[in-house]
Amino acid sequence: MYFKDIIGLENIKSYLTKTVDEGRVPHAQLFIGAQGSGTLATALAYAQYILVKDAKDKNACKLKCDKLIHPDLHFSFPVATTDKVKKNPTSDSFLSEWRAFVLKNPYANLFDWFQFLEVENKQGQIGKDEAVLIAKKLTLKSFEGGYKIILIWMAEKMNNTAANKLLKLIEEPPQKTILVLIAENEEQIIKTILSRCQVLRFPKVSEENIIKTLIEKENIDKNVAQKIAHQADGNWNRALHLTQRSSDHKFEMWFIIWIRVAFKAKGNAQVIENLIDWSNEIAKNGRETQKQFLQYCLFFFRQALLLNYKANALVYLEITTAKFDLNKFAPFVHSKNIIAINETLNEAIYHIERNGNAKIIFLDISIKLTRLLHTKE
């Protein structure tokens, strides 16, 4: 990955190259950015820039970095047990899959990764065995005599044991060792690690850059590119998904069925059975899919709220389902229920992350929704 391949982020790219050129590379850094902002892609380009600058044979080094097989470039990422790896999974168990995944789309998210591994029904983590492996790798001498670099993707998925072991490495790193932690949620990083890393915050990708990249690299018509960029909301990975209309269409269908049944359910006990059936269907999906769907629901409600209060310039949701009018739905989302709706959905995400019973969780929020949607402003 090269800096020229990164979408936008000119200030960040300039800053990172300058620190390398001037020999001021921090040993522990934390790249924080929302999904699709380019944190992993930038970390890959940054690592390659450091390793190539330090290499005697620069062409050979570039080739190894291009294929993600440089012996001094290490990776750590959330994993789970699979049919292939039945216990004690670590990143090394999935390196070939990881390389294929990242080379295809370095802007992809955790949901995409678990779909790629076909383990959406599990919640991956960076655990104790992974931390032991990281420590072992970083205490060894570098293969090529230069820097050793480890990129820890979705660092917020480290459990406490792994985080505490990593803390010791950050406090007393081996010579010429660089740790780059990559995360989406700063609040989930333990404070002792946060305080010992140099934090670099990534902005969302601008609409202008998304439009330009869609036209130049994806051969998308300008008018279509403008619509996609508006809906992507600074997330290049989402922009790519929108070009294919992959998961969003399914989530929209689930949401609209849910809303329609919830409206009918108040005062109608028979319709509750439909909510139970709906909850059971959603619960059959993997936990990462369930969380992604709930995030989509939050997004849908926010868009309806903005439309209700005439902030049309901020509304970029496009509905594909026939006979569903967002303008007619919007008045039901207002100041008297939006906070409760947000709290309800976020609580559901919290409980799903902690392996709660999905059938009960979705039925619970469904019943609450029937009341909230009928709340008068």
C-alpha cells in the first residue's frame, strides 16, 4: 500500500512521511477513525514507507510489502474459532485469509472480516494467546536489521488480559520496534494504553474525494457517484457497498417490515406473534450482522428525525422499498421519543456484544418500539 493510494488525508500523509524523514517515529501510536476513513490503509502505507526507507534492497522490500509478506511487518486482528481452527485462535492462524482480505479492500470493516471468515455468528477478539504471540515476535531481532512493525487492527477488541500484556510492551519496547494500534472507538481503549500512545485522529473522507475516486477507479457515472458519496457519509467502505447495494437493501427490508408490524401491534395482541416471528428470524443471523443491523436502524431513525425537522440538506437516505414513504414516516420520530429510541437500540447492541439471547433482545426492543412510535410530540 502506498500513500498515493490513500483517499484524501493529505495532512496526515504529509505529517507521517515527515516524521519518518526526520527520524522522529514514535514507538507507539494509535490511529483513531470511523469506519471507512482509511486508518488501516494509512497504517499499511506508513509501515511500508518506514521499511522501504530502511531497506538496502528497496525494490525487493517494496515487493514483499505489496504482498504483505515482509518478515518484519506483523499483524494482529480479532479472530474466532472456525472449522479450521477449533481452539486458541490467533492472527497467525488466519494470515493467508487476512492478506487476501486486506489486499482486496483495506477500507473494509470488522463485519466484512467476519463475513469473509464465515463466522458472523461469533464475536472475535484479541485475546491472551495473541498477546503472548505479539510479545514473542517483538522480542526477537528483526529479520532485515531494521525496524520491526506490528499493526494491531481493531485494538478495542483486545480483552483486559491482552491489553495489560501489551501495556508492558508499550512502556518498555524493544529497540527499533513500532506498534501502531488501529481503532474505531477511542472510549473502548483502556486509559493506560491511551495515555502511552501518540494519538492520530482521522477525519471522514470528504464527499469530493469519494466522488473523484468513484469516477476514476470504479468507473461510476458522475451523477450516480454524487448520490453514493452523499449517502456514504465519509465512509469509503460504505461507498463501495453502495455501488453493489449489498447489505443495505437487506437491512432496509428488515427495518420496514419491523416498523410496519410495530405500528399495527399497539392494542392488537395477535400482531405480537408477528413481532415474535420477526425477532426469531433476525436472531438466526450472526451477532455481527445483528449489530450492523441495529446500527442501520439508528441511522434510519436519525435520518427520519432530520427530515421531520426540515434539515433536508442532511438527509441522504434513499429508500428502495415500494410503497414506503420516508416523508410520511418522519413525523413519528421527534424530540419526545428519539432519545428513548437511541437508548433502546444502543442497549440492544451492548447486550448482543455480551452474548445475550438475541431472540429476547429483539423481542424486547420490538415491544418497546410499538410504544415509542405512538408517543405524541
